[in-house]
Amino acid sequence: MNKRQLTMMRMLEPNRTFTASELAGRFDVSVRTIQRDLDKLQEIGFPLYSEPGRYGGYRVLPNRLLPPLQLNENEALGLYLMLHYFQQIPDFPFGEIRNHLAENYYAELPDSTKEKIRSAEERVAFKAPPVIRKNSWTTVILQAAIEQKQLSITYESAKGKKESSVFPLGLYFDQTWYMPALNKDKVLLYRADRIHFAEIGEEKRDQLPTLTEWMNQPEERPSVETVLAFTGEGERRAKADPFFKEVSDGHWRGDIPYEELSFTASQLLAYGGHVKVLEPEALAEKVKQHYVEAIKQYKDNEG
């Protein structure tokens, strides 16, 4: 495939029609040369078709093939290591890319490059938490978010299964996949592994916030100023904790929503005696309550 044919693959869009004459003028070659180029693209599977008539021309189907990757050896190694990492994230959206590259792009690489990729993959490991339930709908969710379309879901909450129509803002991964979505006039957070069915509808919302905009919004829930004191070991652990990583000089300060105090208290149990709640007293009491309940289980066993 020559450079002109690669450029044509990038130019041809589903919503635009080109004539052979226009393409010939664009590349300063003959119409016959362009027709040979188009025949070549069709031979390799590029979904090109012609529309007859006065206003006809050449177009491509929406799910077209994109131009092939042109990477040097180091870039190919980096690509496959990234895919090796993403493979550890369960139910990654559009996850079939790994198999596609393995069967197509990888097969065309020189044997020496293949061997380097195999050697690198055997020497790099990424650990991910075990998956309790599959997140079968991540690709559908992301498609709906990209197209800003309505998503009909069957969702399992503590109250049982319920059908809802929502507008997903996107997906983010934190031990499992989460979907913030507009439900009526409020953005709610859904766990993807609790979705039992999902189907994209036709209704669109063009003014939805992006996932980035939603995640960067200031906290609007009523919050309380919180101060935690960490030991040296506690601070070392906290710096690896996404929530408490801003610890400095043995102290962490921040605002925590009132409704998150119980959850925060349960997180602090992992630090044992390496953290102490200085403020607020309500959080300190919840930590104590968690410890009392944990100790009670062992006292009950003694009886």
C-alpha cells in the first residue's frame, strides 16, 4: 500500500462523497490511477462503495477499516505492554482489540520483534483485583455515552431489580466499573456489574456534561472538616492510598460529606493504630463503633 492510498483511507468518510475526478485532482494523478487505488483498497477489505448518478461518487461504510499502524520496534513493544496491562482490567470496553491485534498486526511483525514482545510480556506483570461479577455491558455503556443517547437498563440495587432510562456520562474504573448517568434531573452513580440488561435507545441529550466535567465538579453535599493524624508507618501507607495520599507532616486535612463518614470510618480500620481521628468527633465515634462491633464477634465466639 502506497502513501497516496493511506491518505485516501484517512480522507474517505461515511458522511462525504468523493468522485474519482476530485480525488485525481487532489493527488494530481489520472482518473485511471485513482480507480486502480480504489480497487486496491477494496481488495484489502476497505468497505468502499460507489453511488451511481449525477451526484454519485465513492463513500465508505460507517464501520470502516482504519489505516494500518506504522510503528517502529520500540513503539510496537510499548503498544503490546499497554495491551498486556489493559488485559488485566476486567471487561474493558471494546476489548476485542487485543484479539484483533494478535491475529492481524502481530502476525505481520518480523520474527525478531515477536520474540521481543513475548520476552517482555513474560517479564512484566500487572496485578488486578479479582472480579466477583462480570461487567458485561461496558461497551454498550460507553457507546451510549459517546453518542449521548438514552440507555435502558435493568439495575439491581439493595431494594431489588428495577428498570430505568438514563443518559450515561461515561465509565470509570476503581476496582470495578462505575457509570455516572443522568436519571431525570439528577446524576446518579451505578455499578456496571449490577446491570443485568442494557439497550441503547434513540433519544439524545446534546448538553450532557462529560465524565471529566462531572468528576471535576466541586462537592455540593453537606460536608464536615476532617483532620487525621498518621504515624510514620501510617503516612507511608496513606501516600499510596488514592483518598488519603495528600497527607503531609503526619496529618491529612479535607472535607468529607456527612453521608460518607461511615464509609470513611471503615476505610480507616485498615490503618489500625497508625491513624487517629482528631476531627470531627462524629467520625471518631464511627471508627470506635466499627471496632466495638468487630471485637463483639470474637466475644460472642468465646461464649
